[in-house]
Amino acid sequence: KAEKLFRSWGETGEIRNEELSIVAKTGEERTILLNLDMVRDANGNVIQSISVSVDITQRRQMEEHLRESEERYRTLVENSPDAISVTRGAEIVYANPKRAELEGLSDPSELIGSDALKNVLPEERETILRRIRSRERGEDVPSKHEFRMQRADGSIRNIVGFTSPINYEGQNAVQHI
């Protein structure tokens, strides 16, 4: 890669934000971000080069740890025996397979964009909506609540739910279990 980059540098006079793996004097492999420019005189002759290389090894390691952590969390939530969903207002923005199963559905994607309260019994909706809004505002609301919902097949289920405020895709939301 370095040979290819330097050939390109000879043609264009610059290298921008290229990652390279190098071996340090200690024998340790490091990842650097390289920027390189040619400096020419008035006749176009190369008189010097200016390079800046930044060691991004630790940043890459942190990014990899974050990816692994996110994958572990995603696997845990997706395979949870508990129904888990995330709402903004009363709109479902995430649901795991058990959440779909609780509603009597086969695919969690059927819930995305839907009203989280549509299957809550009508006489209990306003109470639940107030709790959700209070949670989104960060107010101290008991996390445990009980309500009844009607599944797709018409059967009624008694639900014990737990909510907590979270940041989901950069916005305030509420996680329901």
C-alpha cells in the first residue's frame, strides 16, 4: 500500500488521510493517518515534502471495542426472553422479536412506526401516555407499571412493564421492558 501511495504522491503531489499500518521500533504494529504534500519551486522542481502522520492506533482499538460492545448489546436485546421496545412519544421506533410475539405478531418490523398505545385498553392509555412523556422529559416516574393490552387475536394480557429514559439514535426516548 505504501508503494502505491508514494507512486500516486509522485503523480499528484499529495496524499490525504490515508491509513497505513507500520511497525514501530518496539516491534509493535501501529496504525497511522498520513497526509503528505510536495513543495515545488517556481520552476516546478520538488524542493521538499511536508508530511503529517498521526498515530490512530488507540482510536481504532476503541472503535473496535465499541463495535464489539454494540454487537453484544444487540445480540442480548434481540435474543432476550423479555419484550423490549423503544418509543419516542407514543411511536415505536424499535421492537425485539419478543415484543412482536407479545402483540401476537411474527415480525418486529410490523411494529415500527406504530402507536405503542394502540393495543393498550382504552381506559388505560392516557395514564401510560403521561408516564411516557414524563420519562422523556427526564422526570422521576416509577419505572414499574401495570396495564392490560389486547393482542392481535383479541385476547387480553396483563402486563407488568418497566420503563427507563434512554438516548436512542441521538434523541431522547423511552425503553420499555
